Amino acid sequence: RGLAEPGGWSMVEVLAPTMIAYARPELAAEMVPLLLGGAEQWCQGFSEPGSGSDLASLSTRAVPGDGGWVITGQKVWTSFAQCAQRCVLLARTGPGHAGITAFFLDMDTPGITVRPLRTMHGVDEFCEVFFDDVVVADDRLLGRPGDGWQVAMDLLPHERSTCFWHRIAHLYTRLDRLA
């Protein structure tokens, strides 16, 4: 059929609801149309080396800085980070679940390095992303400091839902009927 599997590009269903729920209304109004209209791709920076999807063990740190936050650490398995203009990132700002904060970063911010990971089937879908003293303004927080765990719990059901599989099955069925 030659139909590209759209699952990797499905951040619209995952990140748009998160932005609408947690970003400042002005930021959401500016950014969400860029994602919905296809002008931008976004990624999510959650998983870390040695932690996988264990969000409670995050080691990427964000510390208060002059007018914002300074982020240092590494993410891995970040889907299509090399194509993304923005990233929803979780970072440690204190101990425990209440010490996780969510940020909305521009991927061209100084200090961000993206390295694609070549998979066995030759696709650079996943990436390592390094954050070396990346400065993020206060107005790019999603929610308040410490809301990151709740942001993740609200976001992950969108990511783990069956909507992607349903869409793929629907597209294949339509294409088969047309053919």
C-alpha cells in the first residue's frame, strides 16, 4: 500500500490537549495552531538513560535562574526530536513526585543537542537530547513548579490510547476499499 504509518507524528493528539490544559492561555493560543496546522512538529522529553519510562526517577534538573530556569540533563527515546521545533519536557525541581516540573522549550535554544539513534530498520525515529545549561523563561512552565507529575499523568493516557491504531486501521480500510 505504501501508506506511511502516522503513529510517530501523532503528537497532535498527545500534546495539544496538554498545552490547552496547562500552558498560559496566551502561549497556548499562539502555539497550538502551529501544531494543529502542521506548521510545526513537537516532541516530548520524558524518558532518560537508565530510567526508561520511570518518570519518578528523573535526573534532568531545572534550577531557578535569572527570570527563568536553567536545565541540565539528558533525555533518550525522544521520537523525532531532530524534526521538532518545540518540546514538552519534564525536569526535576525538587524531591519526589511533587519535585517534577513541566516546561515548553524551543528546540533551537542554545545548549540543546539532538543526536538521532539509528534503529535496526534504518529509521532515525528516536533521539538522544542533551540539555547543557538551557535557559527557559518562567512563562514557559506548563502549570506551576511541581505540577509535572500531574501533567504527565494527564498526557500519558492520550499517548497510550488506541486512537492511533484506530486511525491506522481506518486509513488502511479506506485505501483497500478505494483500491
